[in-house]
Amino acid sequence: MRFIWLGFIITTVSGAKAFGMQVPSGVLEKPPTEAAPSEVASPAASAVVAPASNPPPSAPSAEKEPSPGQLSPLGQAPDWKELERYSGQLTKAEFDKAWKDIYSELNGPPPPWQVTEEALLVPTQGDRSEPLKLAFRKGQEDAPTLSSNWRRAASLPPLAGRPVLSDLRISLDPGHLGGAWAQMEERYLSFRQGEAVCEGDLTLIVARVLAERLKALGAVVSLVRDEPEPVTRQRPKDFEQAARDLLTQSGFPDAKLSYKGLSGDAKLLTVQWQSEKLFYRVSEIHARGTKVNAELKPDLVLCLHLNAESWGAANAPQFSPQNHLHVLVNGCYSRSELLQQDVRHEMLLRLFSRIHEEELPLAASVVEGVARRTQLPAYIYTSTNARRVTESPYVYARNLLANRLYQCPVVYLEPFVMNHEETYRRLLLGHYQGRTLLGGKLVTSALEDYVRGVVDGLTDYYRRNRQP
Ligand SMILES: [Zn+2]
């Protein structure tokens, strides 16, 4: 599901400024009862927004831009030297094009770095640190060959008559958590007692079925999460202090501990709410990032999700007439996101290692397969945090924590609206092959259509791009 930070929904950053607040980089987010259930996003520039009746205490002037040395929530100061090996890798034209066409926000303010004819000058830790200089390659020079953990289709060993996904290492990342965690994560949807659709359980089913199909085509498949439990070993209580600090920074030093009995804005201004968010949204994705980059080292990651439209209160959800599909690739960074040094470093690492050159066409092919199988129309973003980046109306670039941290091509799938009535009923039927009767009509399994679409899209892509 998509994710929308509080700062973007209840008010804008300028709205927060109107309250005289410094806009912190927090994880403070929209409560579940009013917004679309939402997704793992970059936690930049979100703000706690005070209800009008309760203006926050006076805070420092909001006009001063934060230092480029700040970090995203739970982010680690990066090793800037790691980027130096990319000096001489891209021409200025290649850098400019990737920035303009993929990584920048449409019509956003300029990024916090400097581009000269010779080099990119990036601020590192903070205002007073030396900028990192990454030289541009001159047109006639060859780029030095750099090793990476992932391989593009054209660099895989020739097929030589073997199945089309032979040698390909694919990690499947079932979105969210399952079982008892689904309610905390607001990925639990139930229109009647005794039945429920939980995104994190359904994505695990999709991953397990998909894994077998991909293995049969020769792929080496791993699951980033292979049980309902989290990958991170930390739990919400480990983030109580961090949650308190975040709330204090945002002008709420006396936040309540528990959200029991609270709703709306009051609920999210609690230590419990914020520490749970830090656990399942931030710590969990960081743990998955470490697993992907240090252990699994795949050629690509498929992040498996199901989408939803706003369903209102968890205990009285509403159906939506909408049903749609899109995939996300990494890009569309705002200036405020790039002022966070870990985010800036991660984006540049992706751009300079040319991940987008593989990720975009791969995503377009995969989503085409899913569109053919599901017959879903393309979702259309109206917010500024996502942008079209290919010919395909189904592909959007967006800066999510997962597609930024995983250091390889990532295709982040968002088919189906779980609270679309027919989709909800199909999802309750789980995974099956063939057709079954639903309200007097024969229907396929939505999860099986999802799996088949992904298999079709991957097969097409690797058949077109691998050496025979
Ligand atoms: Zn999701």
C-alpha cells in the first residue's frame, strides 16, 4: 500500500511553518482512521502538525533550512569515501539526464549540491565539511569497470538452451508483517467478524507460490521475509526514547505514552504510536536492507504489496469503487529528502552505479505482465512525491525506504485495491488454481493472477535481454 506522511496529508510543510514550527525529519504520520492505509516512504520533511486548538510552544524559526548533515530517522552517517570509486564513471550528460529524468522531483527546488563542467560537488556531513568531488568522465574515455553485487540481464551467463531465468538471483520481499502484527501495522481489513484480509499474510503467500514458479524457470530464489514475523530483532519498546525525542523536537514534549482511547491526531502524537512506526516501518526495512545487501546479494528484488484506497475507521471500513495497478522504481527525491546525508548518499550510490538503467525497463516489463493478467487500469498519482519515468503509464518513480536501501534493481509492485469489494472477496478466497464461484460468477484467484503476471513479465524481459 502507498504511504503518505502526516506532513503531506493534514497540512503541508508550509502549513506547519504557519504554526511557527521547525519542520523536523520525523516519522510522524497520519493516523489510520482518516487516510488511505499507507506505505513505507522516505521520512523526509514530515511534520507533526498541531491541531489548531493546541498550538505548539514557540519553536525556532522555520525559515532556516536544515543542515545537510542531518540524518533520516534511525539513519546512520554514511561512509562518503565509498562514493569516491565512482569518480570518472559517468559523463556530465549522463549524470544530468538521470537526475532530470528520474531522480529529481518534477518542478522541485534545486538539489543541495553543485554541478560544474568537470565534477559533482556534494556536501557530506554538514555545512563545514569539505564537499566530496566526483569527477565526470570525458566523452572519449572508457568508464572504469566496477564490481557490483548484482548483474544486469546482458551480463548473465548465456542461456545455452537452459530455462530463461537460469543463474538469476531473485529476492522476493513480501511487504509488511503478518499474523498478529497486521493490526498494529493497519494492514488488517475486515468487513465481517470471522474474516479478514491481511496484506502481510497475502504477500507471503504470493512470495511462496512465486518462488516455486521462478525456481522451475531456473532462478535462484530467496525470501527476504519467510514467516509472518519481523526481520528486525528490535521491538516497539526499543524505540520509546527515540519516539519521545522525535515528539519533543516537533514541539510535543509532554506526549502521552499510550494511544488507548485516542483517535485522530491525538493518537499519532503518542509515544506508543511513534515507537511502533519506528519499529515496523523504519527498523524493519533497515534490517531487510542489511539482509539483502550483505547476505542475499540478489540480481533483483521484487517488493510484493497489495494496494488500498482510504477505508476509514478500522472497525467500520468502507469499500472503494476503485481498483488499479502500478509499480514503483526509485527516484523523485525532494530537496528536503536530499538534505539528509544518508538519503543523499544512498541516492547518489544508486545513480552512479546505474541501477536505473536496468530497473526501469525491468519494471516496465514486469508490470506489463501483471496488467495483462489482472486487466487492472493504471493508478494515477496526483501528489508531487511520485512521477512518471517511462512510456508505461503503470511505472512511477518514488523514493521509498526499501527501493532506496536495496543496492540492486528493485521492482515494487502495487496491484489491486484490497478494499475494492470484488477484490476483497476474491482475496478472502486465498490462492487457488483455476476458477471458483463467487456471487454466481466464475473467478480466478487474484493472488494467482499476480504470480502469473510477474512470471510473464520477467520471462519476457530476460528472453529479450539475455545472451542466447
Ligand atoms: Zn504495502
